[in-house]
Amino acid sequence: MRRTALASAPLLLACLVAPAGAQEDVMTLRAERLTPDLTVLSGFANGNILALTGPDGTLLVDAQSAKRVGLADSVLASLGAPPVRWVINTHYHGDHVEGNALFRGRGAEVVGQERLPVQMVKDTTITSWGDWHRTPAAPAAIPTRTFRDSLTMRVNGQRVVVTHIPAAHTDGDAIVWLPEANVMHIGDLFEHQAPPFIDWWVGGRLAGMLAGVDWGLAHSDSATRIVPGHGPVGTRGDLLRYREMLLGLGTAVAGHVNAGDGVEETQAAHPAAPWQPMLGSQRRMDALVALLYLGLTEFESAALKPRLVPGTPEARLPWLIGCWATSRNGRTIEERWTVAPDGSLAGRGRTLREGRVVDSEVVRITVDQGSLRYTANPQGQAEAVFVASDVTDSSVTFANPAHDFPTRITYRQGAGARLFAEIAGPGSQGERVIPFPYAAVVCQDD
Ligand SMILES: [Zn+2]
């Protein structure tokens, strides 16, 4: 029996135990209500289901395995959910899609990225991963509606935005985002309190996993509920910690690969130990190290290499990634930080008044001989370079004593998706300090 223990389930609406005989057939499924019309069904080793209910009918994100979907169906009935009219799949693995067949048989539309029908019919055995046999899905489980890049639906008064993340956990991952409810189902791009999996054999890649996590960071704020593929519902902060593990462990394993160590030597060095509370048992950590070792030696693109070294801006200041905003005196000040292909950070700052951009600058944080450098290009002004004088796990100060103003720029990670920035330097009456108390905001696509 596999039970997924929810660390905290504020509202436990249903806990069903199937009337089964054999011990291993006893199944528990939990329903956690996020909003009056959004519920997460989680349990066993199967993927989490997000259910959106309302007058249009029920929309599900993922449908668990053929073996478990009946119980999910019973829980939905016990919650009074209307008939399922749509199922959106986050990716093609059986524990997320086999249950499609039940709902499709009752007339539901099944939505998936266009790679799902291709992967779902394959019958393959992965010899390099313990002779893992992947059986084809039942024809009735195949999506009836596919998309390439994105798709938007309006269901029960909610906008449902489905976005493809290329080459990540598989080759057909999608994040399902409900901006009005501030809820996201991110699929197996994020496994919360469990080791992640990268399906290298169908095009999954670590670079894409990081890109998918960054999409999540860019579309979340302090109140966003992030439904992982497996494990308890998380926050933006949980997703950021998970990102640090993905990049940190990937970098550590890449170091062993580059040093010519074998997989057993790499495991023996326990590179996953710093993240043990997040990853679990030694056996699970060893399996993840073996998985990353295999992928980095046989599958991952060389383009990721410059990012898998210690000390990159991405590795040292991951908490900058995303969009930040603060308002004062009728003006909104925004910063947007993304990761460049070499692991440097690209920033854009803007000041808006009544929705119009009145000021902007482009910034880059790079590394030069071990030191972080902050290069600012303000609109209509000369470039200014500041060098990091003080870096901790959660703060950085850049200085340029020769600059007029500012001479110091500080960023500090705050709790609950906050970021404190400060510029300081000589003013007419002693030191002048300007604080920017930023909060994470959803990045606007422009
Ligand atoms: Zn999966």
C-alpha cells in the first residue's frame, strides 16, 4: 500500500477506504478544497488530480491510473461534483492519463499536448533503466483534442490556460494555470517532498525542467497554490527550494561526470545529502543520482553545461528569478529577472505611471573571476558596473564607490515571496537610501 501523507490538509473533505480484501488493495484518497470550486484529489503513488466544478460541469487536470480512477470517481460523486466534461493531461505517464478512458466513455473531451497520442501508443522496454516496460495506453484514453504551444478555455467562470513546456519531464508536458483562482497544476515538473523524475527516453531534459519551474515562478505570487504532480500542494517558496535542489544536484552530479567518476563513485559521495529532507530515503536519493548521471552522460544537451558549474548567478541568486513590483507616489516600479543560457541573470527594470512606461533599464548579473557583477544600462544614461562586495545565501550587495548615485545596490530575499532592494549613496544631506519593498507578481507577457 502506498499512501501519500499530506503534510497539512486544512480541509479534509473525503477520505475513502475501498472495501477491498487484500491489504495491498486498500486505497486512500484525500480531497483538499483549495477554493469553493477547486479541489485536489491526492493519494497513492498516482498523480494529483485538480478538479474544477461548477454549472458548466467538472473539469479535471489528470485522471490517475486505470486501477485508481474508480476511487477518484467515487470521491467526486461524494463531493457532489457534476459530470466530468473535460480532462486535461499534464503529460502522458499512465498514473496521470489511464483514467481518461472512464471519463471519455461518458462523453468527456480529453485535452493533451500533441505529443501525447504519439507517446501513449508506444510499447517499449527501457533496458538502461531496469528493463522498465512501458505498455501502450488503451485507445479510449488517448486525447480527443490536442494543441502544440498553448490553449485557453473558459470553464465555470475561470480562465484555464494550458501551456506546453518543451523537453522537460517528458516531451509533452503542460502546465495548467487558473489565473483568476491563483492556482496552478504543474504536473511532474514538480514533485513535492519526493525525488523528481526526468524521462530522458521520451525527450525529457533537465534544462526543460528548470525552464518549466521558471515558468511557474514567473506566474506565481505569495498566494499562489501550486499543485505538484505528486505530493502536497505547495507555494512559490516550495517551488524555488525545489529549483535550488534541481540545479544544485545537477551541478554536483555533472562535477562527478566531468571528473571521470563512475555512477557508483558518484553515489558514494552522497551529492544529494544537502537535500535529504526534501528527497527522502538513501535509496531514493541514490536512484535520483543514478538517473541524473545517466541523463547527463547520455542525453542532456551540451548547451546546459555552462549552467552546471558552481557559482553562476543563477546558482547564487535564484531567489531573484521572476517578476517583482512595488508602488509609491502613483508610480509602479517593476523588475523582471530571467536566466540567460550561460547561467547569468538578465534583468529589466521599469517605472510606470498610469500604465505608461516613464523609465526603464536593462541589467545583467554575470560572473567574472568568481565575482558577481551587476551591469546597469539605464535608458539614456551611461553604463554602470557594480561588483558584489557581500554575498550570502539570501542577500547580495554590489558596490561602485566611483559612481555618483547610487554607489551601493542591495537585494535581499524576503519571506513569503518578497524581495527587498535598496539603492544607496551620497546625498546632499549625508547618505541617501531608497528602499524598494517588492512583492512577487505574475509576469505580464509583453
Ligand atoms: Zn510523470
